[in-house]
Amino acid sequence: MEKNSSTEKGEMVEEPLLLHNSETQKGGLRTLPFILGNAVLMNAATAALTPNMILYLMNEYHMDMTTGSNIIYIWSAVTNIAPVVGAFMADSFVGRFQTIGLGSVVTLVGMFLFWLTSVIPQARPPPCVNSNNICRSAEMFQLFFLCFSLGIVAIGAGTIKSSSLAFGSDQLKQEVYQGNARAMERYFSWYYALYALSLVVALTCLVYIQVNMGWALGFGAPVLLMLFATVLIYLGTPFYVKLKPKSSLITGLFQVVVAAYRNRCLRLSSESADILYHQNKGSTIVHPSEKLRFLNKACIVQDPQLDLSPDGEATDPWRLCTVDQVEELKALLKVVPIWLTGVVLAINISQSSFPVLQANTMDRHIGSSFEIPAASFGIFMVISGILWIVLYDCLILPVASKLTGKPVHFSTKQRMGFGLVLSFLSVLVVAVVEGVRRSIAIKQGHSDDPEGVIPMSAVWLLPQNCLTGFAEALNAIGQNEFYISEFPRSMSSIAASLIGLGMGVGNLLASFLMNTINDLTKREGQESWISSNINKGHYDYYYMVLAGFSLVNMLCYIVCSRAYGPCKGEEEVMEEEDP
């Protein structure tokens, strides 16, 4: 049987798949098609439900704009927050393979139930009576069935997302791959490239089926994709490396809070040498830092004979924690202000309903026959994000370095800040374009016809989509790098979860903000800014409010960034630059 051989330089030579110890050795590159295939098919299936969801809710369930948007916001929030819970369950109790497998089955069931709403007439309200424009609202059971199916999809998809990337990396941590650093790098590159490809397929092919072939077929196609994804992850079962679950880092953070509270009566000495702190074996951190000193009480050893076991472990981890645990929680709390500024950006990104209604009223033809679906304009956000990543590495940095005569690198905080600026500009552009569109619609006599197409090209929507794509790519990548570089290596899983958690909180805040503006602007019988008739509403004013929040958020970010101080690695650069 062939084995991986090494060159004279010690480099690992990649040999054909399934040749080395394929009968006894688990893991390796042969498992990645199953894992990547499951993740990509799942993402394409779930992403295909979102773009046209507002049209489905308004046309088939007769919801108004605010109610439909709230359902989408809450659904998106659950989808973004579920990976945090899924990661905790996978790390502590279930294991990553079982989490992905169970999540795939749950997602498949949820998508099948949602598909039933499009094929069973009794699952949704009857069609409107056009002659009298009478539309019956959905009954309680119909709403419950709809929300239950969407909730199941969100929970299942979230649990898959929490473990897919890490489960794939588990397969490449064997001895045979540790000498080949490129294997892991290639895996991450393929993962994100295929993730972007799945979004492109969802926003083009699957959306086109929904618009031109009906809801039943349009929502049935994602069910088939999810079925293939579920079968695929289980087909690779004999080959996977399945690591046993262990104590979760999230549990350790809660232990610090509880231990600090239970030891709140302890007095902290100004001299650290007078206090015995509990350390991990082999840890390089001897004393906790002086910031947030009240948390230091969690790692103080009061009585070594009572607090520590013979092997040096804490007898009660909810009363005594290690210095490393305390410093991990401090690192998390330190980034919270900057993380909150990303939540405000998430509010802007989560505005997915109105852009579809806006595009639906504009001229979307390419040539005389082909018409771009209104929900497919989100593809330009994805393309812009990919384009920015390519341009940044291949054009912007090399050109800037050549002009300055020295290597140029924009810090993570600079990129996050620039992303916030572009996000502010994007909502400002939306407000201006919508003001023009609304004015033309009224002049054309479409005040009472929110679906009437006006003589205004949908090309006007490209700037706002491109700015949003650039903003998301800059800020999201910057945030990821910022958290990973600032946190200890043991907190990499939490670092990867913070962006999704921020998006989830942003979804909930977007729902609260929309409800508040809707309630305030429809008083005394006036038309709400967030009217289902976008020609009577004032979405230009609504986006100006978002622009105002974004401007304040930018100023807050500047303050928080300066208060945070230099990032890790920047101190050495500053010292080298000082004469």
C-alpha cells in the first residue's frame, strides 16, 4: 500500500486520494467532498428561501410590509444565533459529526414542511377576491405552521454552520497532514469559494425558478438539494475522524462569572505576589491583568488543601477558575464596544425586504426578452464582496506599496472603520434613489399601484448593492481577523461566532426599529413610512434614519477604537518606527 513520501527538504508529497492506509486510516482529503458538499448544498437551499420571502408572505399570506419583514428578521436572527448554541452543544455534548447529521435531518424536515405551504391550499389563506380587493388574513394554525417550518429550518441550518468548517479541519489534523500546511489553507479557501458559489446559484437559478415556474417548484428544488446534502454527509460516515466532545470554552466563561460572584467578599491586594492564583499546567500566564480586577477573585486560591485536588485541579470549577479563564473573559469583554458597532452595520445589511419591492417596480429588462428577477439583485452584493477581496490583495496593496516605496498594510481596525463609512454611504444612496423612484412613480400615476413598473432602469440599484457588498466584505473580514488576532488561540471558536451573533442581534434590532418607526409615523391616520404600498410610504425617510444611526455609529467607533488602543502586533511596529 502506498504512503505519503517526503522530499529531501522534508516537504510532504501529496499522493492520489484513498491510496495511503485507506482501509485503516480515517480522515484525510477523501472526507472533504462529503463535508463540503453538505455545507454547500445546505447553504444554497436555505439561501434560496430568503430573497423572495417578502413577496411570498405579502402575496400568498396577505401580510403587510411590517409583519412580513418582522418574520424575516426573527427568522434571520435565529439562523445567525443558532450556530453559537450549536457550537456549544457540539463541543460539550454531542460531537461535530452528530451535530451536522442531526442538523441536516432537521433542516430537511423544516424545508419539506415549508414546501407544503406552497402545495397545500389549506396551509395558507385563500386568494384575494379581485373584484372587491378583499383578502383574508392567515388563520392562527396557518401562521403557526409557517413559523414552525421556518424555525425548524433556521435551527437546523444554524447547527450545521456551527460545525462544518471545524469538522473539516478535524479531518486534516492527522500526522500525515501536519507537515503539509497547504492542505489546511486549501481547505479554507475551497470552503469560502464554494460558499460564495452557493449564494450565486441561490440568487440566480433558484430565484429564477421561483419567479418563472411557481412557488411549488421554486421551493421544491431546495428540498431536493437538502435531501442530497443529508445523504451526502452520511455517505462519508466510514471515513470520518470523530473527536469526542470535551468541556466547552463558553462553559468556562460562565464559570468565571459565577466564581467571581461567589468570591465577591474577597479582598484584592495591591501586591500580586501576596496572592496565590490557580494556573493551568504549562501556562505562561502567572498573574491576571489589572484591568477588570473584580474578575481576578475567580482565580484566587484561598485554601490549597480544600480548593485543589491532589493533581492540582480545582475541586469546584464554579468557585475556582484558572488565570487563563479569567484572561479569556477579559479579552471578550474588551472587544464588546467595537463588536456593538458591527451590530449597527448588521441592521443596514439585514434590510432585505424593501430592496426586492423597490426592484419589482423598476425596469429590469436586459434586451427585449430577458428580465432579471427582482430578488436576484442581491447577487451584486456577493459579486462586489468577492471583487473587493481580489482587488485588495492583487491591486490596492501592491499599488499603494509601490507608490509609498514601502510595504503597505491596513490594520483590521482601519478596514472595519472604512466598512462602516461605506455602509453609511450605501443607505444614503438608497434614500436618494428611492426619493427619485417614488417621485417618478407618483408622476406616472402609480400612487395606488405599488406593483406598477415605472420607466426607471434598475441599474440605479447597482451603486447601493455594490457599496453594501464592499462594506460587508471590509467589515466582516476585518472583524474576523481582529477577534482571532486579539483573542488567545483557545478562543478561536468564539472569535468565529461573534460575527454571526452580531448579525442575529442586528436582525432583532432592525425589527424593533422598523416597528417603532411604523408606529410613530402612522399616528392620526397618516400613511406609515413603511407602508405596504411603497409609493405611498416614505422609505426614503426611513433610510435617512438608518443613515443617521450609521453616522452616530461611525463616531462611536472612532471613540471605541482609540479607547481600545493598539492591537496585538501594532505595539512592536510603533516601537520600531520611533527613533
